Amino acid sequence: MFTQTTTIDRAGRITLPKQVLDALGVHPEAEVVIELIEAGIVIKPKYPTTPITERIAAMSLPVADWDQMEQEIEAGRLE
């Protein structure tokens, strides 16, 4: 756990210490997600999202193409 006090500047910015950036695995100018929760804020790295078609294409599915996949679904072999 890491605790440090910092100041919010006039523009509403805070500077995260290098130790925190390293722990998050991010670098300066990386995108992060800021979530407001009841107890305060959570800052998390923003991971790049892969389009769903690329994720499906990367899967090792037991079909050769979309037509075959549709036939397999209709036959009840895939859900």
C-alpha cells in the first residue's frame, strides 16, 4: 500500500508519484479510468479494447467460417 499527500493545482490537476505510476504499470500521458465511488476515487489503467470481431477471429472455434458457424448453431451443436 502506498500513501502520500499531494496538492490539487489551480487547474484541478494532481500529479501522481512515479511509484504510483509504476505500480499501476502506466507511463506519463497514458490514459487512465477515474471512477468516483462513495469512499473517494479509484484510478485504474485504461486497457485498449479489441473489437469483438477481432476477439472472435482470434478464438479457436470448431468452425471454418461464419456460414458453417450458423449451420452448427442451427443444428444445436454450438450455442
